[in-house]
Amino acid sequence: MVVDLRSDTVTRPTAGMREAMLYAPVGDDVYGEDPTVNELESYAARLFGVEAALFCTSGTMSNQIAIRAQTQPNDEVICDRLSHIYLYEGGGLASNSLVSVRLLEGDRGRLTAGQIAAHINPDDVHFPVTRLISLENTVNKGGGVYYELEEIRKIKEVCVAHGLKLHLDGARLFNAMVAQGSQPQDFGQLFDSISVCLSKGLGCPVGSLLLGSKELIRKARRIRKVMGGGWRQAGMLAAAGLYALQHHVERLQEDHRRAKILGELLRAHPDVKEVYPVQTNIVIAGLHAPLTARIWQAALQEHGILISTFGERAIRMVTHLDIHDAHIERVSEVLPRFSIQKEHK
């Protein structure tokens, strides 16, 4: 048995999703003629209570399009230092939008309204113009933690007071919703743009959605074309997205339950120094020195358990729809069998 806990991006389409993809009507989406893409975009916009949506190839693309559509060269974007848009999108902020970045240090990737207000640049030619605030929810590098809605509302008030745009990198937003019992429209009414991934916990083979006003999506569609992201007969992929939104959201609580079990298993292991509080489907653990994450990764791989390294002494495990109770039981059998720390003493 292989237990693949590297990421929730490794999921494969379920039988129901494959059937929906097989029979999806298609057309040329660049001409606006793919009925299933149009249905997905309309459905998502209604779900979040916004005017429009755009189907994109990836969360990186939808994030980068949103930033470019809402900034000008020499503007500044405020985000946490752990943000995906800064760390893992290939320097796109610089190459796509020609913007500066103000990195703040929040609580495991979560910023506060006070922090943001304190770092908005004055109207001075020496400084870039603060234009956009980007939040990530859940925070990947923070161990899948989510924002409380009340704090987001306070951040929105700061943005309104200073005329700033507010973007949400919601790659795992549905995990946050399920964990805290919130609804899509709670977020739709607070953000100027929202990016949500369909290819992580929701289990689609590919695709993300950008949500916002009609004017934003009009600009975004043009930028997507410039980036080479114009779809043709994309209806089969859009059908997977529709199926996921309609069938795979509530089941995320199972991923969260299994992640908490993994967290407890790791917390009890002698090699593990600390485990981040587990709120959703991501488990991050720090190892005692001199152990390294790569040593642990290799040791677990010998037992058929695949994990990710997250720095020199941190490991990450992510639960998803292809991880079942039998996989968790396998991890619970393997982990107590070895202690690399003891072997090195």
C-alpha cells in the first residue's frame, strides 16, 4: 500500500467525476461558446454572491491575473511573508505586474487589520503606492490555519478607508469554510477578487476559478489570453469543477478528521519536536536536531509513505479524498516502529 500524503494535488478524479467529464457538452471557450465552462462560471459566481467568474488553469494563474488586473507598475502589494503568491509563484509579482511587495510577519501567515494599517505607505514620491492587500486562507505554510471572519471584516474596513483592493488566495478556501462553518457568500461580500482551486481538496484534475465583479473579470479574461490561458473545448475539465463543487465540499471534514489523527501520531513520536495545531487537512511537524526532514522523508518512503519536506527540519502531510482510514492505520503501524533519533545516538 502506498500512502501519498505529499499534497492534496495528487488526487485522481472519482468515478462520478469521470462520468460527468465524459458526457459534458463542449465548445470553444475563447469564443465564449463552451456551455459547460459557462455553467461552471455562472454557478460559482452565484455560489459566492458575486457578479462573475473566470475558469483558469491553475491557482497561480488566477492569483497572478487578479493582481495584475488590480495594480499598476510601481504599486505595492502587502502580504504575509509565508504567502504562496510570494514564495511559490515563480516571481510572478515582479514579472507579470511589475509591483513591489511589502512582506509582513503574521501569526502563521495570518495578518491583522492593525498590522496592515501600520504598513500602508504615505502619499510620498519616495515610496511605491500601496494598492492591494492579499490574504491566504487557509495558509499552506502555516499548517492549514484559517482566518476568523471577524478579522477579515476588520481588514476590509482598513481597505475601504484607504481605497485599497483586497484579494484572497483561497486555494483551500473550502477547507476553511467547512472547518469554521462559514459560507461562500461570507467571503464574496468581503473581497474584490477571490481565487479558489478546484484541483486540491475538491479533487479535480486541473483548474481554478477567479471571482469578482463583471469589470474585473472582463479585464481578467484579456490578461488570461495574454498569459496563454485561453481554453478551447474545456468543458470536460469544467464538468469536473461543477461536480466537485456539488459533491466534494462537505466531505472535506473527513480529511480534517484524518489530519488530526496524523497530528496526534506525530506529536507522540520521539523524533518530533513540535506539531503545528491542526485545523484543516495540513499537518506540519518540526523535528529534533540534528535530524533533517529529508532523512525522515526517505525513511518513511521505504515503508510506502510519501511526505513533503518543508524546510530543513520540518515535514508536511496532507490528507485528501484519496486518503482513507486504511491509509491512516498504515501510518499508525509504521510510525511507532522507528526512531531515527535513537538510531543516531
